[in-house]
Amino acid sequence: MLDTPDYPEKPALKSAFMVHRIDQLLFLAGLREKLNKNEEVVANWSVVLPWGPELRYEPRSLARSEALNILNAIRKPVTGVFSWIKKYW
């Protein structure tokens, strides 16, 4: 979608790029439609989507099983979030 090697200098534009929400990043990268074409990848994304950087500062800790579910959804070969993203780098 954006297909630019440059990072915007103007503060108003710069703030549009300074996001950590996965759904917004998918939109900015133009990958939302591609994601919806593979049900297994969508299932893994749905496990990861509730996580956000602000959760690092919450006093509640994740249960081990919940953390493992997120990690597995990220690192599954082929249909994991990380494998899927790497196809579009």
C-alpha cells in the first residue's frame, strides 16, 4: 500500500506510522485482504490480536498456557503470524 522507503518527517504524518496495534499495521501494510484468504493464518492472527504493548505494564500476568498459545500462533511454520509476515517483506 505505502511502498515507500522513506519515513515521514512531518509530525502529523509521522504519528500515523507510530502504531503498535496489529490490526492498524495490517492496514498500513496493505495486507488485510491477503490475510483473509487463509483461514489457518486468520485463526493464528486472532490469537495474537488481543495482545498489545500496553499489556506489558499491567500487573496481571499471563497464564503459562495463554502465553504458549500466543507464541505458538506466532511461530507456527507456514501459517504462523511471523512466517506469514515474512512472505511480504
